[in-house]
Amino acid sequence: MSPDLPVATAEVIDKDLIPSLHFAAEDVLSDPAAIKHRRHDAERATSLGNNYQGKLDIYFQTADGAVKRVYTTIWATHQDYLTLKSGITLPIHAVLGFDFY
């Protein structure tokens, strides 16, 4: 787990609530290295999900600045979004990080 993730303040939600949330147009990360690392972790999480049906925590931020956490499986990483279990999508630019177990 990254020490920068807001573990203590993140609200845990069910993945089924994600489609009802609103996300800012800009990226929640500003550091190019952090953005590259997030992409690498997303690809790793996709492999975990597809090969082992492994779940992980995803930390993300909504348009109002609230930090949320969801425990789920990532099935695919696309250019602009992640596909989660049940076909739910999450914009990758809203993702703060991942917590692998």
C-alpha cells in the first residue's frame, strides 16, 4: 500500500454506487511519475482480477473532493477508465491509488 493513500479518511462504498457518482474532468494526480505508476498498478490489478479473480481496494476522488474506497475486482484497464466486476466503469483520472493484498 502506498503511504500517500488516504486510508483513514476514505468512505467505503459498494461498487454498485459508482455509476451514481460524479467525477471532475481533471486528473486527481498532478505528478507525471505518479500518473505513470497508477497506470502500471491498474494493469497489475487487471492481471490479478483476470488470472486469480483477486480483489483489491481502489481509492478514488469524486467531483466534490470526497475520497472513496471500493473493494472489488478490475476486469479491464482502458485508456480512460477501468472496468470493474459487473461491467461498472470508473474513470482512471479519478483514481488516487490501489491497495493490493
